[in-house]
Amino acid sequence: MQPTAHHAEVIEAYRAYPRAMADGDTDTLDELLDGGFTLTHITGYVQATTEWLAQMRAGRFVYHNVEEQDTAWLVGRIATDATVHGAHADWRLRLTIDYARQGGMWTALRAVATTW
């Protein structure tokens, strides 16, 4: 499957998010995030966008540096028409794939398929 323009747009939206965090650019974050967006912190606390951005504006959340790592996690949905061990069927699959950048290219390290 060839990447579409949508892939590039999603990647750019993803990259804009941590850039805005590092810049303390709450106006850009407000534009990038859906009104119902929540951020689940490493503590498990689920925080609404408005609260998080207000805390950033008040200086309670200050991101000094944000670096993109050469790993990625992708979740995609596909519809398959396949014969598996002699059984032919259609399956709607949710694929969760871990990637790492190795030797100048993205390599899939692991995939998990579930139905949706």
C-alpha cells in the first residue's frame, strides 16, 4: 500500500504537537487538539484540554525540550478478504505496529491484530 496525502498530513499534525509543547505555544495546541481531547499523564490522571492548556499558560507545565525518537507506534484499520487455514472470510482488523528507524528506514518490529 502506497502512502497517501493523509499519511503525510497525520505525521505533520503529530510533529506539530510536541513542537508546540516545547515552544509553550498553547494557541497552536488549542488548534491541533479536538475540543474533547484528553491527556492521560504518566500518573494516570486524565486531564481535559482546557485544564492542561491553562496550566501551561500559568507556568505549571513547562516543557524545556521535546525530542522525537526514532521509534513509532501505529494503529490502523484494514478490511481483509482472506483464506486462513482453508477458511475463507472477511475480517475487519485493527493492527497495532511498533516501528524503529534502522539503517535509514522504518522497520516493523511487532504487529498485533485484533478485530473491530
